[in-house]
Amino acid sequence: MSRTAKSRPPSGSQRKALTAKQRITVSLSRERVRFLRDHHGRAGAPSVSAFVERLVADAQASAERKQLNARAAFYYDSLTAEQRREQSAWGELGEMGLSATED
């Protein structure tokens, strides 16, 4: 692996930037606020803020998965018939290798 490809742990200032919180103000209906207050503990979140952070992180991860799936679909849809056959052959080879290691 090349020197630039190595993954290094973040430095102290980088860790701080990654975990730094920024305060925002939002307006929600009373029903939404009640839900957040009632459910943050049930969800294992220590605070409403932590619960909202988790909800946003889940939504972000879902959006990123959808984007990745769309990119993968675009890639595979753009393959020629010959390229599809080659991909299939590599997949079969990989499956044989995996089944051989399971025995």
C-alpha cells in the first residue's frame, strides 16, 4: 500500500472538528416536540439532541445508500453484453473460491 493510501487516525484538532457540535434553531409542531421528548429515552438516546442527531444520521445514510445504488445501477446498465459476461464469470469464480474455503 502506498504511503498516501494509508489511513491515519485523526489528529486532536481533526477529532475536535469531527465531533464539534453546532447549535441550530428549528421550529416544530407540538406533536413533533412531544414525540421527540417522549421517545428519545426509549430509543436509547441520552438527550433529545442526540436523538435528533441519530435521526438525521439515519436519513443521511439512507440518502447515501440510494445514491450509491443508483451509481451502481448506472454502471451495470452501461456495460456491454461482453462486459456483463466477464463480470458474471468473475462472480462465479469468486463464489467457487468462497465455497472452497467453507469446506
